[in-house]
Amino acid sequence: MAPESEDVSSAVAADAALGLNESGRSRMTPEERIAALTDGLHRILERAVESPSQWQMLLDASATLWRYSGGNVALLKMQMAQRGTDDPTLVAGYKEWARHDRTVLRGEHALWVIAPRTARLQQVTLPDGTRQRIPAGERVPHGAVDDGKKTVITGWRGQAVFDVSQTQGTPLLVPRGGADSVLDEAELWGSLATVAGSHGFNVEVTDAQYGLTSGFTDFTHRRVQVGAWLSPEERAAVLAHELGHVLLHGPDDAVGRLYGSSADHRGLAEVEAESVAYTVLKAHGIDRGPQSATYLAGWADAVIETEQDAKAHDAGLRHPVSRADIAKSVLGRVTAASKGILEITNPPGFGGKITAIDADPGLSPAASYAAVGQPLRSVDGPAMAGP
């Protein structure tokens, strides 16, 4: 039997959980839902600036749900908290759960995320050299060159999803991480170095030191240097931090310059890089909270300083420069960079998306558990997701 969240009553309940039913109508329009979700996200980020500890909590959730965008991680975490339940761990739509032989429990209400609305368009080059997109299947204008079809984002929509705790059925075997795992630090280091190499950077372990830093990213010579005096875990942490710079703060970082987080604006740039490192290591079961505290505690000051600087020097910008918009940009950039790293380092777990287990939902191959080897034995056996 379909859960209530598939009908009107569930949509209203989900709206109420998000504070979305202010219009008094029985159900929101798609446009109203997107507007309400966006407004809810802005409120979350404003609170994160007012209370910096909220930023670390968002990163903790992102380490579990790293296959999701930062904005959707924040929305999922907020909705679960409003319902008085644990943080989400594995999330999918109703039909996706059914495909994995799990059903949504009766009476459960959907969580809402923002998903793209896409269309298949045909790209053509007109005789005058201009490029144009037309609906796929339409006749190509006379004299135009067909450049092929492309899927493009045309807008946004609300999508209903459910956490594994809202479902029942066939158990999913989840490789244990965190305190139950024994991390192979050498393998983690090797996979992080692979990430650097994929972006054209060499990694060097050296006794050289730049100021008081333990690591340095040289964009001119395409190299990352890490202190030879560090422990294996510290080296991995520093390399992950420098990878944050590699992925986010290059000379062509137009978005970073817009929001004041490029290498020229060290405060927010360092917060971004350390947030990437914190998220990546947390996903691999390493809690760097105490070591990252100084960086992360400066999150709010860096955002507010950037907001003030943007307003003082870029009054003519068409782009919004409110602290909520800056925070949204930072969260999106941090989670995108973390995902790019974690897709290669492959931590235990599914990254929050059940579709990540499509290749093999069982206990093999070993590549499915990179950095920790095969699922680790424990007195309890593999962790079971869901009742």
C-alpha cells in the first residue's frame, strides 16, 4: 500500500513540518514549494552564521550524505530534526525503495529536497554563427548545423524522498565505518594523492616549511607539499586540506572571487579548505573536530567580513551578497569538492544515496570498500540499515 506521503494529506503534513502551509491552502503549487524550500534553506544558513557550531553540524551531515548537494543535506537534516528523529543516513524516493524490496511505512510523511527540472534540447549553429537551442525533434532551421542534443536544467522542483528509517523490508548491508573500522591511513593517503594527480598536481612530502604551515599548494608549478614531520593521519588531513585549495581556489576561481573565498581572501578560503578536509576525513571515520575547531569557529566571522567587503566595494554587482547567499555558495562549493574527492577515495557507506549500491549491493568486490578493505568483522556483523 502506498504511504500517505504519496497523496494530498501527506503533502500537507510535509508542508507543515517545513512551515510551508502559511498560504492556508490544502496543497502547495510546485512554484510555492520551491520558494518555500529556498526560504527554509536561507533560514538554516542564517542560523549557521549566527551560531558557528551549526556549520560543523552541517558538515557532519554532509560527511554521511556526501552524494547529495549541500543545500539538500541542510534541508534533510532540518526536516528530520523538526520531527524529533535522528539525522538522515540513506535517502531515496518511494519507487527507488520499492526497487530494493523495501516499502515506506504507513503513515510516514515525505522529506522534501530540491531537484532539477530538465529538458532534452537540440543545439544548432545558425548561418550567422550564433548558437541556438530548440526542443528535441523539431526541424533544424534552414542552413543551420546540428550540434547534437543536450539535457539542460530548465528549472527546479520539489522531490519527495524518505530516509531508510521510514522504510521496512529487505535489510541493506552497510559496511561499518567510524569507531568500528580500522582505517588504512596509507591507502587513504594514496587515494588522496590520486585525486591530486587527476587534477594535474604532484604531491611531495618534504621538510621544507612555508611560514608556520604544514602544507602548501603551488598553482604555478602544480604541486602540493606536505610536511614530512607529520604523523600519517596528520599528513592525510593536511593533504585533504590542500586538495580543498586545489579544487576551489585556483587562479580561475570566478565564483570564489565573487563571494570573497578565493586565495586572495584567505579567511573564507581557509574555512572552505578546512571544511573540505573535515568532511572527507569524517566520511572515512576520522573525527578532526578538535584540530579543525579554530578554522571552523572562524566560519561566521569570515562570512560576515566577506559580506561587508562585498557591499563596500562591489555595490554595482548584480549578484546578491547577503550572508545567507555567501553561506549557500560556501556550502555548495565545499560539498561539491568533498564529493569529487570521496568519489575517488570511496569511504565506507553509501554516501546517503541508495542508488550508489546498484553495482553490487552485497559484500564484494573489494573496490567497493576502498580505504578499509573488505567489510570489517565485528561481534555484531555488518551494520543493517533500517528495521
